[in-house]
Amino acid sequence: MRTVEELIELANAHLGTALAPADAERELTELAGWDSVHLLRLIGLLEQVLDRPVPVDAVLQARSLRDIWSAAVTA
Amino acid sequence: MPDRDPAPAPGAALRTLHARGRLAAEYPAVRELLAAADRDTLDFAGRVLAPLDPEEVLAHHPDTPVVRVAVTGRGTVGELVPALTAQLARHGILARTRVCGSGGYLGDLADPNSPLYAHRPEVTLCVLDPLTVWDTVEVPWQPLEVSVAAERRRKVLGELAQLHAASAPRGATLVLNTVPLLRRFTHQLTSLAQRAELGGLWKQFNADLLHMARPSAGLAVLDLEPVTSAGVRADEPRLGTYAEAHCTADLLTHYAREAAHLIRGLRGEAKKCLVLDLDGTLWDGVLAEDGPEGVTAAGTLRGAAFGAFQLTVKQLAAQGVLLAVCSRNDAEAVRRALAEHPEFPLRPDDFATVVAGWGSKAEGVRTVAERLGLAPEAVVFADDTPFERESVRAGVPGAAVVELDAEPALHTERLLADGWFDTPALTDEDRLRPVRYARRAARVSSEAASADHRAFLATLELRVEISPAREHELARLAQLTLRTNRFNLTGQRLSAEQVRQRAAAPGAAVLAVRAADRFGDEGVVGAVLARIDGNRLRVENLLLSCRVLGRGVEEAVLAGLLAAAREAGLTAVHAVWRPTRANAAVRTLCPRHGFRTVTGPGAGPKAPPGSGTAAGPAAGARAGSDREDGAETGVQTGRGTGAATGAESRAPGEVRFEHPLRTLPPVPGHITLRLRLTGEPAQPTADGTEVGACAPSRS
């Protein structure tokens, strides 16, 4: 996974969300249809795709999709 | 981005529906798509179905069965909702789910004014995560401290169950679960002796929880040990530590699957019949090639695996699951193969019916259902051939299809992966069902041999006895309300406890209908739920097992009731019909017996005024649980003492009837009827029909 856009694609494909690349910087709380259950599931999806553990504490504290991507991918 | 696997057909179709915003509009298709869905598709389905507004689905499909579910628990349990939504959708049930305060199950269940009770749940899932009990144990601890904390928690849970019974709608069920014991706790003890002690006391805690279960009376306990022992990890330490989400998604997915079957069972939607393929399913070999003598279910390694599977099937049959064969083979070859292998655990008379021929399996399954008088969706079909499974999936909507494959050693696990036959409690009737259906088959062939139906009936020596249900019959009556779909005037579902409460109410006439003929005793085949209200008999529901239909029993029941009411000095009998998915045929039952249709308030079987114990016809939570129209009114009126208010409001499509008891229909001549409204013995009448003249106490 090289870009935050791929993370957004991953979420849309498995969570049924309709996120756009422009949503990458927005606060998670402002994203339509996003909730904490999505975040828990996304952690599992990221670990499957990356085939390695992600820093769960950092991802849980992320405030935007880009934060999640940074925490998960650049860790 | 690599997708983990190519989307299978159901997944792709589901994604298309979601992308087009058509999930609500095409909700019935979702059930079909999920029937064969893999794990990822079910996961995706849960994510996109959970946010769907149930009202939107109902606006498109008002007939969709609905269940109101409250979810609470220790820790974060929101992750359960998508999984549960998908599992229920798989059974065609629409969930109205409310997730209550995270971790606050004590407050949710103890406070009658909590949001949980405001949701009016029919089922409350209280998820006990692996930190249950441990959240009150202080370091340093010994097994004794854990034992005390566990016992204290169990008592609290028992009290919460009582509070739930008092505050949730009547007939609601609270679901608890056993608590997995984590290695990260056991191994904090270094002494092997103490570790064993901890293991023992924890199992005792779980055993005590399981012993509290009374699924027919509002408390169910899911045993998670079989789930974890099958390899499902219980806890997620990272999400537990950082997000209070201690259960793994995997555990919650399995929990949801079990809970959905429990909900189906509570609603009386347990499947009734297991239809089995033969070649590669029940035995090793191909009958058409190897011949009747060449197929095996013993004697070889592979054969023995089939034999073990047959034993599992036999075990299910012993609990009332009807067995049938659907095979693409010559009927004679099948008959010989079944008859000529005494070493097979399953014998020819274990099967209620055998369909063998060269038609499609979908056709075969429908024939089985027809012969046994079952709805096709009451069937589970198991086959090792994908083509045959697809044929049944496509041709018999609603039937469950079990995917077996070329490995017979896995047949048992695959058959039991879903609890299709799960039911709150077994009755004696269940154990005897296969014998009774076999007799039914004997009657059918005897009828076929008889030139005329009336002459056939006359030879049956049919005896029908109707009288107040005895204590040991109450569970059977509840089961009839759950399992009977066609001959069911209102579709109202009742638990054994609710039947008991009704029978104990003043003026109640909760009657069991028993039948016997020269082929044998049928036991309790029907129920009359009625009540004396002033000088009227109000029939709140009337149910008869499909097994006895077509023999005049229904005519005898109605004629007998009317006669008994007149003998008791009453002036009218009232009844009501409410449409359900399956009872259209009994809409005309009352008019055919001299009832007139009435309009206006107060004509139907209203609930006893001010009664908080005897449920009115629309009062039980189960009443509306599987019926779109009753889902709301049923639960609303079921709360507190509001039953009487609900009685005056009619359910959509409801029709009320009244019989003025002037001209009574006759009891069919081939039936000897004994009917008592109360426990006192009846006086024989001139025509040999006995009808009890005693009215129930009106105290």
C-alpha cells in the first residue's frame, strides 16, 4: 500500500463506505457514515493487506484517514 | 490494491445492489445472495446492511419479518451489530438493533427506564467478554478470590435476568454466554496445583451460568466453549487494551451465527426436515455403477466415515427431525440399497419418505415437503454435488442448503455448522414425530388404496379429545404456537411460560386437542386458546398440526367448541383471523362454520381488562415478532398492563367473527369427540359426542 488513496479504496471495498480521495485530510468525526466500528475493522483489514501488525494504539488515535495511513504504513 | 480474493458471485451481486442504493428496495434478494455467501461477503453484507433504515426496507417490503434486538455487554460490543445483521438477513429477518452503553450492562439491565428497555427488545444480547469477573479481581489474587468474584457475578447476572423479565416486553429473551478462560490469566499462577484449581472453579462458574438457562422462559445462555475449542480465538489483547474491545471479530461473528439461530428457534422457525442425497452423502460409492450391494457405509476407512455421519443423522432424527431421501437413481435400486444393508446405522424406516428418480433435486425436495405436509422452506437439503445444491437453492427459495464435499469425515461438521434445527426446548412430541409421520405415510397409502375418501375416513376410527391442557402439555402447546404456520388463526407465538400464565388466568380455556386413530395415538395435535368473557367465549387462537388436516379434525374442534359454549350457557363465540405469511387458507374457516364477520370495536377477543398477566391476543412480544404488521403493535401493547388498550386496535388485515350459537354445525360423523372446557368430566350426549357443559370459573 503506497498511498492514502489505496487505503480509501480498501475501506470502500470492504466497509461499503463511499469515501473520496478528498476525504483523506478530513476529521474522521466529519466523515459521513464513519464510526468507531469501521476503525476496528479497518485495523484488521490493514494487517491482512500489509501482512504485518500495525501499531494499534497509534491508529486508534488517528484523527484522519491520512493519519491512519501514516501510522499503519510508515510505522 | 490487491483484493484478497476474487469476489464470488453473491458478493459481486451484493456490491452492485449496495452501489446502486438498491439494498432496501431489493431486500428479499439479499437473503438469497447470503444463502451461499462466503465469510467475506457476509462481513461486507453486515457493514452495508447495519446502517440501513429498517423502515426503508419495510416501506418496500411490508411483509419482512422483524426482530427487535438490544445489544449490551461488558466492553465495546458494537462490532457485533454488523455480524448479527448479516446473520439475521441470511434468515430473511430484518433486525431493529440498538446498541446500549458501552460496558454498561449493569445499568442497562437493572434500570427499568434505561434506553435498552425503551427499545422494547424481543431479544437482549448481553455479551460477556473474556474480562468478565477479572474486572473485579485485585492483584495479587489466589484462586479463592476469583471463585468469590465469579460467584458474585453469577448472582448479579441471575438478578439481572429477573429484572429483564420484569422490564422487557412479555416473552422477551435475555441471552448470556459462558466466559472463555484466557491463558494469560491461568498462567499468572505459577503453581500447577493452583492453576488446576482455577481451571476447575472457572468451569464451575460457566456450568452455573449454563444451569441458569431456561430458553423457554426468557433466559438463554450461549456456550462459547465449542466455538473456542474449534479454534476461534476469544480475545484481542491490543484492541482490548486500547479500545475496550476484548472479543475478537471472529468470536463475535461466531456468536452472531449462534444468536441468529437462537432467534430463529425462539420464533418457531426451526427447520423440520433433513433431506439427504445418497451417493457420496450417506454412503461411499455410486449406486447406479456399483449396484445396491456395492455401496458402503462400514468396513472400509472411508465407508466408516459415512457410517459415522449416518449416526449423526440418526441422532438428529431421535429429536424429531424428519429424515427424507432425495436421490437421482432408480427407485427400485434405492429401495434395495436401503433395505439390503443391515450394517448401515440408518434403516429404511428411519426415513419419513424417499424420493428417487431422474427429475431435478429441486423438484424432489418440493415433493418431499408436499408428501410430509411441510412448507418447502422448512427443509434442510444436504448434498455433496454443487450442481444439485444450486438446483435446490434456485428452485426452493428459503430451504437451507448444506454444502458437503468429497471428504465424508467432514460431513458431520458441515451439517452442524448451522443450527438449523435449534429449538428452545424439546417435548415428548418431538421424539415421537418420526413415528407419527411414518403413520401419516401409512394413512396416505391406505387412503390411496381406498376408493373414496369418505369411506376411508370411516375406517380410521378417529377419536378427538379436547380438554384443558395438563401441566406436562404446556410446553407442547407453546411449541405448536411456534411451529404451526398454516393452520394458525393469528400467528401469535407464545413461550411455555406465557401459555402457563394464560391457563392460570381467570376464565381461561387453554385447551389441548388430542387425536388418535387405528394407526396409533397422535398425541397433542392442536390447541385452543380461549377465554370466557361475561357470557361470551373468546377464541384468541386456534392451531392444528398439518399432520392431522384433511381428516375432519378442524370441523370437529369448531363444532365441539360451539356446542360446549352453548351447553355452558354462553350466548356467543368470538374468533379472530390475522393474516400471516402462511395462514391464508384458514381465513374462511370460521365463516364455513356459521360465524358471521363483524365490524366495529369490541367484537374480537379482547384482553381481560386490567389484567397484567393474561396476554391479550396482540399482547405477547412474540405475537408480532415474525409478522410485519404485528411487530410494532404486539410489542407496544405487551408492555406493562397495556394489554387491554391493544385489544381495541385491529392489526392490519385482521378479520373478526362472531357465532350467535343458534344453529350449530355438526361434528363429522366419522369422529368420536370428547370436549371439555374445564377439568370436570363431561356428560355423554345422545349422539355419542360428549361436550362439557361446565363453564370455567369466572372469578
